[in-house]
Amino acid sequence: MGLVLSGGGAKGLAHIGTLKVIDSLGIKVDYVAGTSMGAIVGALYASGYSGKQLDSIFRNADFDNIIIDNLPRASKGFFERNNDEKYALKLPFDDFKLTLPSALSKGQNAYSYLLKLLLHVNEIENFSELPIPFFCVATNMETGKQVILEKGNLTQSIMASGALPSLFQPVMLNNQVLIDGGVVNNYPIDELRAKGMKIIIGVDVQDGLMNRDELTSAPDVLLQINNFRTIKDMEVKSKKTDIYIKPDIKDYTVVSFNDANTIVDLGEIAGLEKVEELHMLPKKSSNSNLKLTPYQQDSVTINQILVKGLEKYTRAYVLGKLKFKSGEKIAYNKLMEGINSLVATNNFDSFEYELKTSKNKEGFDFYANLKEAETTTFLKFGVHYDDLYKSGLLVNITKKRLLFDSDMASLDVVLGDNVRYDFEYLIDKGFYWSVGLRSRFNNFYKNINAELLLDDAEINATGLNKIEVELQDQTNQFYLQTLFRKDFALSIGAEHKRLEISSETLATNNENEDFIFENTDYLSVFGWLNLDTYDDKYFPKKGILFNGDIHTYVYASHFNTDFEPFTLAKANMGYAFTISDKLAINLQTSGGFKLGDKSTQTLDFALGGFGNDLINNYIPFLGYDFISITGNSFVKAYAGLDFEVLKNHHLTLEGNWANVDDDIFDSGEWFTLPDYRGYAFGYAIDTFLGPIQAKYSFSPEQNQGVLFVNLGFWF
């Protein structure tokens, strides 16, 4: 008795419900054939999983991460994180031509997920030797002909059969470029009959034709045209099927993975409608056992690591990203983390790997076949609005392998109310000392606390508490960086900073000239120590954070006539954890102080505002506007509650407390009740553009509220 399962994307999950009915009746299945999602479900069933086991597996699957290659933040290095967490759109740019990606996903997460599920049969290269013999269908993209896959790498074969055009990139297999088998044969009943099957159960999850009332959009029309051939084929093939099962899933699409549970249930209902016919089929013998039993590996021993396909990158580079070595036993999730770290570099178009049982040894040999990325230039775009920088359009060009095989150059240009740029170049040596250059220009207009610019006598003389200023900051850095692990970095370097602050508020002898507070070039040496295991930059649910920064300023140009060397040090520590699936808590504490000369105030700490990635020593503080509280030392505590009411919809409740003044660590004021308090509640939607947030904050000291609005990733 044969079983044929059609393709249909997410609708193919209905196969699982029908398999549960088949298993409950004890029906003996002698051969399984499938296309696309039917191939994936069919291969798992043929490898020994029951319908009930598959139901449990796919009900708990995170399809968003599996399909779209949403790699965990922890798998990315610092440079990759910074380069990924501010762009809404990324496009290849090759030979001065802007192109579109070949697909939304490389299929890396899907491959890793299926490989783990099929690890118990990874040594079987002839699919007829599986517990239940199996084959699937793919399409040769170059010839348009069908390809029957019944030997080789099982995981790679079903990935090829399910490589839905535009969603997954084509799969190279046996020197053929393969895509979804549904393009040519979405229901391989004739090929299954040729295997000698006299009785065939068929489960069809394909779309039917829509009527004129349902054809309401261009995608509907294109889908209808695409379905003409397959539906016409099914008119013939359904009649060749001895027991034809068609679940009622017309209300769902090929990407309705969020409705997985309902679709599985509808497949079970369809199977139960045919229970009388199914009951008449041959049953498994009472002593019938599958040759192999599925199991899940918690850990694996890697005996050898064999890497193919390298030209520009070295074996040492690959092993450094994988972070496991020959002869060690590692947890399976650590294996996946290493693979994700290599994939997250985006230096490879594909990464195929297998785990093969070692000869005469317990454990596996790790075989990796890499295809280095041919496109090394990308254009990226982002949009943002906040209350400090106002509106901005971000245009980025990123170039890999600019001068060396392991380098990357990135240039951000922000166009809008405040023009900015950010250039960074890194020769990435991983756990060795990497070499980096960075140049950044910031510009904004803001009404700020006069204490940052004037002494007490000047404030009393002018009577000003706030001053409208234009601030321009250009910072150039050379640094060396080494990683202790991918999320723990130490950097040391030298910095040149040009700081200009001017205002129209204070009159000069020439009314057309702004009053100049600062027009100075500073030279400093610095050190950073960064540890970041937060799972999300904007809405963390787990992880720890530590940022330590120390700058020693050794020179200032002639404008700052009173300059003497001084040091500024600051640190921020955070811990995020969950109370439930919906509720997360983020606790942070931070502080900073100044050593040496105290006369230069413009680089002191200034608290206020909301957001990320603020320049210099500007520290976010809810309840107060940007750059409202100033001093050469501070301590701050923060607590935030994040309730995810719906997926990507967040209600937040936050509070922060601080002491800020000059020399509070000398006076002991740092350890007193807080002088400044701020509280906020807000609503945020996490979108592909970045967070869209509105926060209403209130400070008891000011007895007034401040509304902060943010659109898009911070940059």
C-alpha cells in the first residue's frame, strides 16, 4: 500500500492529521512519496516518526525562525550585530547594479532543524532502505524537468523538493539546480504506482480555483494562473487514487504557518471522513517493528572536521567561527550555535553539512561544504524618527573583502533634519587582535541644560536655565579588538574628537554670529569592555549586559585654554529575565565619574531623554528631556517590565532613579536617596522597520510629563 502526499506549503501540515488517523487504524504503509511539504512530512514519517510524534513536533515549532533564517542575536559578532540592527532593507549591489535577493531565505535554519530530526537515519543513502521506503520530487530549474530523488542526502533532498521559489533559494544537488517539485509534479502518484503499489492513499492539500468574487487582487490572479496546470492534472490523478483525501483548508495559504494547529486538525477530520474505507486496508502485523527508532541527540562527539569549498577564507577562520574542534563532545545546541555563528557572517551563499558516523569510533565526522558569497557589496536602507535627531533616512553601503579577505567596510549616511555619517572599517581576526577604524559625525539642535556649558556665575548673570544650541561632533577612532567569545570583546585605541557647540541665544558683538561655547579638537586614549548576551536589543527577554568605557583626554586645541588632562569612566550593567512567556523584566544599573581636571564641562555626563546609541556621555533618563541633568559623576538604576500582549506588540512600564552632580563619589551623595526620578508607560510595535514606540514619562520633581516618540531602528 502506497501513500502520496502533495505539496502545499503550510497547508501540507494537514498531512500530519491524516497520518494520525492512519496510525490509529494500524494501516501498513509500504511506500511513501511526496512533493514539497508532502516530501518533508513524508520523509519524517518514512524515517520512523508516528503521526502523533509529528503533531507534537510541529505544534511546538517556531516557523518564523525556521523559514526566514532569523538567526539568534547571540550567533552574531559585535560588528554583525551593529550592522544588522538598524537596517530595514538590504539589497545586493554587484557591478554597480542593484539586484534583488534570489530568495527571502537561504534555508539554513530549516536545514538544521530537519537534519536534527533525521539524524538517526543520516547514514542511509538509499531511501528505499528507510523504515518505510521513500522518494520525493524536485524540479531542475535549468531544464524544467522533474527529478526523482531517492538516493543521497535525505535532508538535502527534501529541502530541494520544498524549495518554494522566492521563499527558499535553489538547492545545488548532484550538480543540478533544484527547486520545488510542485512546479512540475505536485502529486507523484504515477511514479509511486510504478513502484508496484496496488493500493494508494492520497492526501491532496492543493488550492482549488477561485471564482470571480474571490479574485480581488493581482496575487490572486497570478496564483490562479499558476494553479491551472496542477488542478487540471489533479482531475486525472484524483481518479487514479484509491482513497482520495482532500482536507477542507481553502481558507488557508501556503504561508499560514501560524495556523498550524488548526490545519493539522482539519487534516485529521478529513482522514476520519474516510475511516470506513481506510479500515478495509491491510494492517501491520502484531510483531512488525520499524528497523530504526527516532531519537533526539542531546550531545554529539565530533571526531573529524572536513571543510570543502574554501578559496578566500581559511580553515582557521571557519573553525574560529564554529568554535568546536575535533575530538570533543559538545551539546547539540552548541553545535547549532557554532553553525549559526558562521552563517551570520553572511560570507557564504550556502553552508551544507552532514554528520556521518565515524568508522571504528563512537561519534560523528563533520563534513562541511561551503560556497563563498560572490556578492560582496550591499546597499541598505533604514528610516527613523525621534525627538532629538528628528526624521532621518539612512543609506548604507557595505563592502566585504575590500582590501583583505577578512575585512569589511561600512558607510552610513543619514539624510534628514540632521545630516550625519558613520564609517567603520574592520579587519576581522576573530579571537586574535582585529584592527578597526571608525569615523562618525553627529549634528543636532536642542534646548539643553545651561549647566553643561556655563558655570554658576554665568548662569546667575544671564538668568538662563536652558540654552538652544547646535552641537556638531566628529569622532575618529583607531582601535584593536579581541574576542574572548563572540559576545565578549575588549578594545583599546586612540581617538580624535572635534566638538563644536554654538548658540543664537546669547548675543555677540556681531548679531549675525552665533555664540561659540566649544570649538575644540581633543585627543584621547580609551579602552572598552563589552559583554552582551541579550537576546534582543530593544525588547530583551534574557541575557546579561556589561559596557565599560574609560577615556583619558591628553590634549585639547587652543580654544580650550584652561585644558588639563582628565579621565572619564563609565559602566552599565544589565540583566533580563522572564516571569512568563509574555512578561519580561530588564534591570540595569550604571554610573560614571571624572578624574583629574574638572574645568572642561562639555564632555561631562548629561542625563535625559529616551533611546539607544547616544553619543559622548549622554545617558537616557525617562521623565526628563534630552541633556537635562548634568554633572561630572552619576549613578543610575533602571527597571523595566515588558508585557507582550500580542506577537510583536509590547506594553511597557519603566522606572529610573539617579543622583547626578559634581564629585558625588567624594561627597557620598551617590549612596543617598535619589534626587531624580522618572517613570514611563508605553506601547510599542516591533516591525521590520524597527520599533514604533510611544512613551509617556513623568517626573515627580518636575511635576510634568514628557512624551517620547520613536519610529524605526536607532542609528
